[in-house]
Amino acid sequence: MSQNSTCAPAAESGPEANIIDTSAPAQRARLLAALRQRAVTTLEARRDLNVFVLGVRIFELRQEGHPIVNRLIPLLDDQGRPHSRVAQYSMQQEVA
């Protein structure tokens, strides 16, 4: 049996943990951990979190009750190319 698995169990220690795990639960865990720390753009989710279908993961997290909001921002990609409408997601402040 191979030691290399793309569906290893998701770690609980933050967005960088188990970055090769591409299962939906692992992607949601990494994304949620990152959103609790900062806003995340589509480009960052792909590059830093290994989340390639961000809209679906955001939908799933919202279905779980997480208050995630988004806005469209202009942004340069890693190659310096401008993009006029990149989605940026963040956690909405919860009212106690």
C-alpha cells in the first residue's frame, strides 16, 4: 500500500495542516481556519490552501451556519496580471 495519499485525514491544527488532503471536509477545515484569522481571496485559496472550487466550499460552510460574507476587489495575481473582480471572503462579526 502506498504511503502517498491524497485523502489523508484532515488535521485540526490550522489552514496549513495536511495541505495535500483534497477531500471536501479537509478543504472546508483549512478554509474555515483561515477565515477565522483573515479574509481570503479566490487566488489565495488556490495558492495557499489548496482549495480550487472555493465557491462550493463557501456554500457548504454557509449551509453549516458560518456567517461568511464576500466582496469583489481588484487584485494582481502572482504573475502581476490585474484582475478587476476577485472574490474576497471573510467572517461576518457575530452579534452576541
